[in-house]
Amino acid sequence: MMEHLPVLVVIIPLIGAYTSLVGGWVDRRYAFPIAFINILTQFTAALLLTVRVMQEGVVRYNLGDWLPPWGIEYVVDRLNIYVLLILLFLSLLCCAYSKRSIGMEIEERKHTGFYTIFLLLVAGVTGITVTGDIFNLYVFLEISSLAAYTLVSSGRGGKGLVAGFNYLVMGSVSACFILLGIGHLYMLTGTLNMADLARVLPPLYTSTTLHTAFVFFIVGLSIKTALFPLHLWLPDAYTHAPSTVSALLSTVVSKMGVYATIRILFSVFTVEFVVGYFPVMEFLSWLAAIAIIAGSLLAIAQRDLKRMLAYSSVGQMGYILLGVGMVNQLAMTGGILHMLNHAVMKGCLFMVAGAFIFRTGFRRIDDLKGMGKRMPWTSAALVIGALSMIGIPPTVGFMSKWYLALGAIEAGQWVFLAVILASSLLSAVYFWRLLEYVYFREGEGGVEGGTGDVPLPMLIPMLVLAAACLLFGIFVSIPLSLIDPVAESLLGGV
Amino acid sequence: MIEDLFPLLLTRYNYYMAVIIMMIGLYAMIAKSNLVKKIIGLNIFQTAIFLFYISIADVRGGTAPILIEGSNALYVNPVPHVLILTAIVVSVSTTAVALSLVIRIHREYRTVEEEDLMRMEGGSG
């Protein structure tokens, strides 16, 4: 059992998808518990896998006992396990949250299908994190993306459909670019195994074909991670998706894109290539810096709460890529730490937005007057999430910005340091406005929708994430103990 | 210079064809307002990549990779074919999801023209 863990974490949700479908046919109420128990089992398996990774360093698994590089190999190292734990923890909370949240937003007869596709998405993102084969990565990317398109358009009303369609077109084009990149790599080397590629590529670093492949990868992955200016599908998709799906997209789906980018940049192509032979990191960092500022400015201009959070996500993805792009230990630590932080904070905030919509139906920030009194716990979670987004100690958002700033100083990139500080101010602008409406403006009496917080299944995931914002901020050494060796091994060549 | 160009074009025309077909698909995705035509564009785009993969698998004088005892035939590389079988499955599922979305969009708005959709969405906020 233990030696099959790397593949089990992928198979459990795949089986779960079909069990919840069959369970849902028997009785619609069975779909949720089956899905939840499944992700819980998967999370437990991931924890067991973590123990193994901690003991052995790298866990390898040959699928069907075919030896690499011919067969598909699953490789789990510290980076994988770190991302895997974030993804599964957030999926688990989103799943718990969805039980009540989708009641209003998705038609009753579609609930079974919702959980089935939810589990397929989880299977896809898990597969991306554990696989060591580049074509396998493409297939899992498509599984999770297809599930994501469907989930975005699963709500009531037509806007989600159009947003889902645009997301599908952009996402498919990006997947095609990645496929082309894989094709070029295969043409050049005849192998698809990541470790093998990293081994055979160095003599070919000056090859034009390799450069073409690399550009295809960068463009494709930039669309998937919604790096500015290729973010155009994101705001609509996040805004019009059901709340629980928005939380899932902003935490799980976006992280998987970032993970794939880091993997391909540093494990397939190496630091030596991206810095020395094809100096793209400088370009990526500048793009990320523009994304941070543009995302924050666009967020300030928004009146719709979810749309504001969506634009702020564009900026936050910029932070992660900026950390990766500066290519030094401190910045890399900051960037990878920010993957956890962004998942925790944005998940919390999207759940709060969903809770406001669930209770009152209000989406616009202006309508949220006096919510602090009406929904005290939800608003408390909002405050912690917002403070963490701005980066006020002791929340977790402060820690990653701290490392990013240190990294910028070490790299001597004063512009990036200014960008990090300026964007903190900008996010303070849009979050203070939100907090002002929620706490300091009086709501009109006799509003519809009733008062009181949302039901416990929605409140608990929100509060867990809010608590995580504080706990990871205070005990930041726990994630850092995992991240430090990761950053070191990724930068191994420098 | 020009003399060099012709062999270049002739020996590598499979790549040029793939790029041309790809651009036709991309053009359809960008320029067409009809959502179904966008999906067709996407399919053309994907087909170009399939052809690209298949063409790189070819070995001159190679035959289908079926192992026969005792023969030392030259085989074409089967791996890209297998990869593309998977990619075709992905492409078919993408098309299926896209078409089902178009059907629901049509039910909701009674149109599949992007221009009309934008006008309607703009009107309702």
C-alpha cells in the first residue's frame, strides 16, 4: 500500500468521481458525503506521502512497472508535496464550503454532476503535481482545465456560460502551445521524462528548436497562470462562477499553473538555461512587476466584490512569478511561500464574498454597508484576509512580502522593491474601502435577506483559512522548513 | 541565397504547412463572431498540431511499427502517434464541452453571435 502512494493520490479522486456519480443517481444527497470523504482520504494519503518524502527525499514510482524514460514516472519531491498539500487542503475546505453554498447558485438536479466534476478537477491538479512525465502533465492539465470550464459555467444565468466559453477558448489555445512545446522537445531529444530531459538538454542549449519550444511553453503557461497581459479570461471567469468555484479557481487551479511553470522552468530547462542561454527571467520579472501594479490598479476601479478579488489575483500571481523570476534564494523562498499565502488568503476572501452573496445576494461593495454588525464572524474573517493581503504583520501575507523585498534588495533590483511596496499601498486602498463599507457605514434598516452569519458548513472553512492566515504568519518556520531546501534545489545550478 | 531557400522550403514544407493551418485556425478564433465557427477554428488549430506531430514521426522508407519475427524492417516512430491519439481524445472532449456550452448559451440568449452577446451583457450591467 505504502509504495503505491504516489499513484493512489491520483486514483482516489478518479474513483471518487464515479462513486459520487453513482451515489448521486441513487440519491442526490449521497454525492456530497462521498466527495468529501474521498478528498479527506486523499488528503490522508498525501500526509502519509509527506512522511515518506521527509524520510527518503524523493519518492519515485514507475507506472505499470515500465522503467523510465519509456514508461511514465511519478516523482514526488519536496516541492511537489508542498504544492500537493496546499491544493488538497484547499480542495477539502472548498468541498466542505460547497455543500450549502451551491444550494442557491446551482440548480438542484446538477449537484451530483457538480461533485463529480469537482473530483475530476482535483484528480487533474493532483496528477500535475505528482507526475514526472511532461506529456502526462499536459493530459492532467487538460483534465483539470476541462473540469474548470464546466464548473465556471455551472451556475445559474448566462454570464457564467459566456465566461466559461471564453475561458475554454483561451485555455485550449494555451494547452495547444504547451503541446507544441512538448512536440519540439520530443523532436529534439526523443524523450518525455522530465529528469531525462534535464539530463540530455544541456548540450542542446544553443539549438533554435529548443528556444522555440521554450517560448511555446512560456506563452502557454502564462495564459494558464493568467500572467498580465494574458489574464483576460480571468476576471469574468472568477466573477461569474459560483462562489465555491471562484475560491477553487483562485486557489487550486491558479496554483497548479504556477507549479507547472516552476517545474518546467527549473526542472526541465534549468537555471543555467533560463539565466545564461535564454535570458527570459529578467523579462518575466518585469512582466510580473507590471502585473502587480496593473492588477492592483484595476482592482481599485472595481465596484463588484468578486471582480475586485479577481483583479487582485492577477496582481498576486505577479508576486509569485516575481519571486521566481528574480532567481535568488530569498526571492524564490518568498515566491514559493506566497503560493501558500495566496491560496489561504484568497480562498478566505472568496469564501467571504460567497457568504455575503449567500445571505444577502449583494455583490456590489456599496451594498455591503453595515455587514460588520449583521454578519460578525464572516466580517472578522474578511478583516484577517484583507490585512493579510495588504501584508500587515503578523499575518502570513507580510512574511512572503518580506522575503520578496529582501530578495529584491539582494538582486539589487530597486524598481521591484518599489513595486512591492507600492502595490501594498494600493491593496491597502481597495481593502480599506471595503472594510470601511463593512464596518463604518450604517446599513439601511429593514434590509431583505435576514441577519446572522452563514450556516456552519460555510463558516468553518472560512474561519479555518482566516486562522491559517494568522498561524502561518506566526509560525512561518513550519512552511519555511519545507521551502528552503526546495528553493535551494531549484536554484541548484547557480 | 535564393538557391538555398528552395531546398529549405521543400525539405521542411511539413512545418510550414502546420504553421499555415494553425494560423487559419487562429484567424477563425479571433475574427469570427459566431461561437460555433470559433470552435471550428479551435479544431483546425489543434489539427495543425496533430499533423505536425505525425510528420515528425515519419522516417523515410519506414513502415508501420508492427514487430514481425525475423524481419529487420525500418519503422516509423510510433510514440508521436500514440501521443496524438491521446491529444485527439482531449480535443474531442474540449469540442464536446464547448458545443454544450454553446447550446446553453443559445438557450439563454437565443443567439450564438459574440457581438450580440456583448451588446446584451453590456446592457444588463
